[in-house]
Amino acid sequence: MSRVTEVWVGVATCGVAAGAELVYSTFESSLAKHNLPVTMKRVGCIGMCYNEPLVDVVTADENRFTYGHVCPEDVGRIVTEHVLNGRPVNELLIPADGFFEHQVRIVLENCGLIDPEVLEEYQGHDGYKALQRVLSEVTPVEVIEEIKLSGLRGRGGAGFPTGVKWDFAAREPGPEKFLVCNADEGDPGAFMDRSILEGDPHRVIEGMIIAAYAIGAPHGYIYVRAEYPMAIKRLNKAIAAAGRAGFLGENILGSAFSFEIKIKTGAGAFVCGEETALIASIEGKRGTPRRRPPYPAVSGLWGKPTNINNVETLANIPWIIRHGAKEFAHYGTEDSRGTKVFALAGKINHSGLIEVPMGMSINKIVFDIGGGLRENKEFKAVQIGGPSGGCIPARLADVPVDYKSITQTGAIMGSGGLIVLDEDTCMVDVTRFFLDFTQKESCGKCTFCRIGTKRMLETLTRICDGEGVPEDVDNLIELANKVRVYSLCGLGQTAPNPVLTTVKYFRNEYDAHIIDKSCPAHVCRALIHYEIDPSACKNCRLCTKQCPVQAISQGKGDHQEIDQSICIKCGQCYEVCPFGAIAIQ
Amino acid sequence: MPHSNSSITGMSNEVDELLHLFAPFPASVIPLLQEIQAHYGYISEANLTRVATYAHTPESTVYSVATFYSQFRLTRPGRYSIRICQGTACHVLGANSICEHLEEQLGVKVDETTGDGLFTLESVRCLGCCSLAPAMMIGDKIYGRLTRGKVDTIIGAYRNREEE
């Protein structure tokens, strides 16, 4: 048995929230107590969020043993049995569950394996080698050709070919140009960019420097959400370290190329993910989009040529340069090359971060990687692409995940949020949720987006409240199509997608709400009520004690009873009943 | 009690120091507002005026920026801000009932501050830790897989800390 040399603890946001810092310090003191020569390392997110906190015990022959759900109480055992005596604690090890088997990790190749705050760790995994090669032997034109050849498309949602975009900016004359990394990850249900920035920030920085070299930009900005304090902290550290090592600043690695990066913290506006709104925000203004053309490549930040790429797009660049465009294009499909990172969440067993080759079916992602649905519930749909995307029903889940196929369903690829919905999810309620989002986030510039989203939300709320009328659905479709056509930017153009896809695939649920006045998933409160089954009730009064409005009392006989006129339908009685005596009607 | 002159001067010196972290031009408006909010917890009318003067930007423009972005607060918040996540994953896993429970326990609605000035309840669009849904953030700390009981324990711990 090979000697244990390192212990790694995952300390990305999700790990920390699950208690990873305490696990780390417990390991540290336990190892010190036994005076063991083992190196402790803080690593980023490996993607198995469902097993956090995660600990890797690494041996001299580079075997990695992964422990999941580690609590401080487990640490002593792992140290004495595994580190000290070389016997892995089998019942605490994560069983092989297919999570990694079907993944291809390009963007995430280092996430969870390196300490993101140590530059040498990134360099130890071929970090900055792509940059060194580019600066010493490749011309900017050749870099752009290589990226074009790779077939890489923008991972932020729209899917515009990255090489072509760079070409536009490169062709603009003048020394003053800007390269912006869009890290304003605003889609609810998406955390790809956060995990990349927290787990491997240097990769994004290297991608930015190469992009800046290709288009000839001396200035760079990273526009990152204020809600991601850990990502901001690690980026700041990484920028400083890269500067000290000569990868940023004047005459990078002795070449004639100079480049600097500044961080701009977003202030909470979803619309700033749109390029022209993002530019306005960096300039200190309200984040309202403007008409294009001129495109940012011609007139962007302060009127100068500007190229904006998403975090994941830039994180692909160093790999493509190191391995070549052909190797990259080998993954994926004809029109969608490479891989895509998805944030898998919702009613799924293995919620976490995954990277799959383009073209994999939704079913394969949900069942083979995601481990199927929680509590074996019935798979109803996936919500892909956030508020701009749509719901794809389970019966179409054989569709391959590529730009073209997803668009054909009426949804969009989007930035990578993939929320799994089950039989207990009400599709009308989910649609109302997204419209509530877009209505609040609409900047108000275009009438159709500003008022149209509000009217759609009102209609959906009415339907959920049991006050829908038969013509509501047709009105929704008509309004949705108008908002799509008459809005200036991506927010308004795609805001109707959740409405259009759910009406298309789940019309029966709309009809149930409007005509039968019932919510098949038992979600919409106005359309449900709770009842106690007298024959199942053991009169334990747990529900009565739990009820926040005293709606439950002793009935006639040996059971409790709910007064429907007082009940607020919070469902707490339903959750606490140990005998399943409370039913939702 | 009215402020003494010295405390007003002291305050403006402190603000001046914050202002001088950034160059005096319109593009600094957002970082200036962020810096002031990070320091005082909100942006007072007086400080909004100071930012406008310093950044050579009309006061109306600074006000329009401060009200456009959801991050900025124009009223004094409680000591701890509780940000309940309303992202998609949290929504389908019951964030609404967690939010209602918080409202009930704290006796305030979203965007309000408790009478003792301890908590401000806010709702946010996705904290980006969907695998921990439903989740909330207090200060910089994230709490996941929330249940009503877990919420009570967490809130109780903050209250106890305050009493000590």
C-alpha cells in the first residue's frame, strides 16, 4: 500500500456551505497531532455537489480516494485508519455511480484537482503553456484561424462563433481596444461560471490574454456578479499572481504585447448579461441595451472596439491552443463542437456541475450522469436555458443537446442551467416564476418587454389563482409572439420562451387550471386544500401543534379536523404527519 | 441630539477617503456607490450627493443608477441581511414556504427590517448554489438544504450571538 502524501478538501461555495472549512481545520489539527508529513490542499469544485463536503486522500503513487459527506467526526477515523495505517475507510468512500464516466472534461479539467489560489498548481497542469506558445510562435491571425477551425461557439447562450467574433474586433483599426470577460452569470439555476472562476481562475485569465493578443487589445475587464464574493477574491489573487509572474502587464514574457485586467463588480441587474447593457454598466450608467449595429466590435466600451466573451468560452481557449483545433472539434456534433458545462439541479439525485460532449441526449444526462430523479418520482420535463429558455418534456428527452436540436424544441441552449422537474412540479407555476423574473428584470426601455411581460405575468398569476378564463391561453400566445418580435435585446426576445414551450407541451395543465379549476401537481394553493383522513389519524395532535394559524382542532370522534376557512394551505401539517393521514385534494 | 460640527466633519472626511479610492469621473459612479454601501450598509441622500459632485455626474443620474441596480439600498438595513434565494432550483424545492416561514418568524415582509434592527429580509435571484436548494445567505455565509426547523436554529444562533 502506497503512502498517503496529500489530503485535499473541496472549498468552493457549495463545499464551504456544507461545512468544508471545519473539515479542513479538523484534518489539519489531526494530522499535526500525529505529526504526519502530509500536505493539505484546498481545491475547487469537482462537481459532485450532492456529496459535499468532499475530501480526497492521495497516495504517493497518485491514487485518489474520495470521501463524501465528510463531517468533522469522521476525520479522526480517516486519519488513523487510512493516513496512518493505509486502510481506506470503505463505508465513507463514495461509491462509483457513473457521474464521471460519461463526462469529457476540457473546461473543468483542473476543477477540484488544483488549489485555485496557487499559480504553480495551475502551471503544474500545463497552465500558461498555451500563452507561452502563442506569444513565441503564433501570429494573432493564426490564433483566430485556429479558434475558427475549432468550431467553438459562445457559451453564454447565443452561440455565436467565437473565432468570427474575434476577427471582427481584430480587423478594427487603432491601438485602443477592449477585451471583456462576461462573468455576470444571472440565469437562476446556473452556476457554471462561478465554479470555473472559483476552481480554476487562471484558466480564464490565460484565455483572456490569448484573446486580447489575437484582437490586439491592451485592456481587459472581468464583469463579475457581486453575489460571487469567493470568485472575486480568487480572481483578484490570480490577477496579482499572474502579474508577478510576468503573464500580465507590460511586455508579457518578453514579447511586444502588453495587457492588463481590471475587475468590475456588477450591481445586480440580469439585463447586464446583454453585451451593450454590460458596456453601459462598466461605463457607470444604468444597464440599458442599445440598438446594434454598431456592434461592440466596432464601437463598444467608450466607443472603442470591444470583444466580449463568456467565462466558459474563454476557459476553452488554452485547451484548444494546447491540443489543437482538430482535437477539440473531434468532440461534439457537426454544428456544435466541443463540450458544454451544465449546472444540474432540481429534482435530481446527483445535482452538481457536469461537462459533456455536445450531442449527448437529455435522457443520458438525467439518468446516467444525474442518477435519475429523487425519490424515484416521475420525470416530467427539464428546464433549459433559464428565463430565456424553455421546458422540454420528458417524451422529447432523447433530443441531443446541441444548438440546433435544442432550438428546434422551442427552448435555447442558454448558458447551461439544467433544472430537472418531476410530477410534483406545476408547469404553469414554473412559467409564472420565470415571467416574474423577466418582468422584474426588464430594463423598461422597450414597451413590449416592459408592459408585455407584466401582462403575461398577471395572466399567469390569475390562472394559478384559479381565476383563469378560456381565452387566457390564446391571449398569452399572441402577446408572447409580440414581445418576442418587438423587443430590442435578448432579454425581451427570449422572455416569452417559457410561456410558448409550456403552452406547446403542457396545454393540459393550463386547461386543468382554467377549466377544471385544479392543479394536477398540487402546487397552486388556490386550487388545493388539505384534509385529514379520520381513519388514518391517530389523534397525536402533531399537526395541531405545528399549524401556525390554529386551523386544526379536535373533530367529532378520535381525530383532528382542519377548518378550511382558517387554513392558509402552508402544508406544514402535511409535512409533520407521521401517519400520512393528511391528503392534498 | 443634533450632530456636532466635528462629527459632521469626521463623517465627510471618512467619505472623502472612500471617494478618493476611485478616479473622479462618471465611470466611477457604480464602484463608488458600492464602496459607500459596503462601508455604511446603505447610501444616504447626503452621500449620494457627494458621489454626484465627486464623479462630475448630475445627481439625478446617480439616483437613477442607484435605483436601477438591485444591489443598492437607500435606507439603513438591519445588522444582518438575510437573502433568501428565489432561483429556479430553490423555487421548485420549496423556497416560497421557507420565505413565508422567515416572514412569520421575523415578523417582517421581504425588504423590511425587524423592529430591533437586527435582520433585514431580502430575496435574491439565485445564489448559484442550486445543489444546496433551498438556500439563503446571511452576510457572506451560505446556508443550504433549508427546512423550517433549520431556519429556526440558524436565526436563533444569530439572536443568541447578539445577546452575548
